[in-house]
Amino acid sequence: MYLLDSIGNTPLIKLKWINPSANVSIYAKYEGLNPGGSIKDRPALFMIQNALQKGQLTSEKIILEATSGNMGIALAMIGSAIGIKVKIVLPDTTEPNKLKVIRAFGAETVFTPGKYGTDGAIETARSLYERNPEKYFIPNQFDNKYNLLAHYYSTGPEILTQMREERIDYLFAGIGTTGTIIGIGRYLKEKIPGMKVVGIEPYPDDPIEGLKNLKVSRVPKIFDPLLIDEIINVTSYEANRTSDILAKNEGILAGLSSGAILAGAIKYLKDKKNVNAVVILPDRGERYF
């Protein structure tokens, strides 16, 4: 097996102690066990493989992308594995441990003011590309359909297989590039009539790394609002607290976006009865210390 063959097929873990009620079962898709440590390994691989097949990316070009961290790690890892240089543009507020990992894979980093978030990094990456388009390949995860197709063709089918005969009533996923929630949501809704998709996002004035509030952020072109049944807002405090509870009670060390998604699911499901919910945990927690 080569490194890239190990991307995907992550476990779906039934939580034993964290449940909003006795009649609710929560299954956590733990994406932190991908080789790059996050769910972003999947779309990074899909986007790069597609670009190589179409000749949009060659060994002479540099992969250039804007990210809040995990996509940068995934691209840097894959670039190292296939021998292609990578340049990552990211806010200067990105977690230091994520920067260390990106650089450990040999990628170059370019910083933008944190107050502009990922949107500022996107503009800078676009400017770099437009100045020298022959030099770069820009995956553009926010608008690249292979972002969501990675989840439509891998994460979604994995979840359905892992649930076996268990009914899936709800999918909870974060809103960021929206590739995860749209890709998985579309696949599962095609297979399970009546299943609901619930998106989790931060409040506009209380950011959570890896998530976006689309009311105050650039809306990705791959976003399909018709696939999302409801949106739940959570605070950064709730995200931190729930990540801590998840580690101490279930033995799962996951990141802040994972805590946010699980916190939103718990709030939403507190009055539900006899339901099964799948919650996406996008990354590991070590990078947030």
C-alpha cells in the first residue's frame, strides 16, 4: 500500500456516553484518522488526481491554495508524496501546530491578515495565480466540484456501508467550503428518503476555525442550499467544551470544528426520540494545543 491508498475508510464510532437522551444514538465519523489528520485528505486527493489526469497540473507547476489549515496540510502531504511543490496561503491566525505540519511536508507558506479570515487568503491566492498562471495550479476548494465529489463517492458510501441495517435519520456536518455537507448529504439523501441534513456554523462575531458563517462570508460555488434542511449556530465556547467532553468521556481527541458539530447535534437532538444521527468529526485535536 502507498500513502495515498490509506486515505479514507475511517471508522464510524457509536458514542457510548454522549447522548442528548436515552432514545438517541450518535455515530461519529472520525476523519482525524486519515494520514494527514483530517477529512481534507479526501478532497485534496480527488482534486489533485483530476488535475493530473486532465493535464492541468504537471510536475513543473506549483500547487497554490488558500486554506485555514487542514487543506494546506493535506495538499502539502500529497505534494510531498508525488513530488510536486506546494504553496499555501493562510490567515496569520492559523493554529501554530498546523503551520509546523505544513512546513514539515516542505510546503511554502504565505500569510494574510487574520481579520479577513479565509476570504482574505482566497483573494491573495487568486492574485498570485493571476500574476503568473503558468506557474501555478490552484485547486480552489471552494468552487471545485471534485471537493464535494470526494465525499459523494467515498465518505457517503462508507457511512451507508458502516451503518449496515441501522436507519440514518440525521446527518450533522460543518459549513465551511461546504464540500463535506453537500457531497455526503446528496449521496445519503438519494439513498435514504426522508433523511435530514443539518449544517453547523459559528455566529458571525464568534469564529471557529474550519467553519464559516455564510451570512458574512463568501458563499462557495459548490454550495447547494436546497440540500440543507436546517442550520444550527454554536459558540466557540460550546465547541471547546464539547471537544473536551468528547476526549474525556469517549476517548476521541478531535478538533474544534468537531466539537462545534457535536455540540450542535446535541442541542438539536435533545427533544428527539428513537433516532440515529451521524456526526462528522473533521480532524484530530492535537493541533489545537
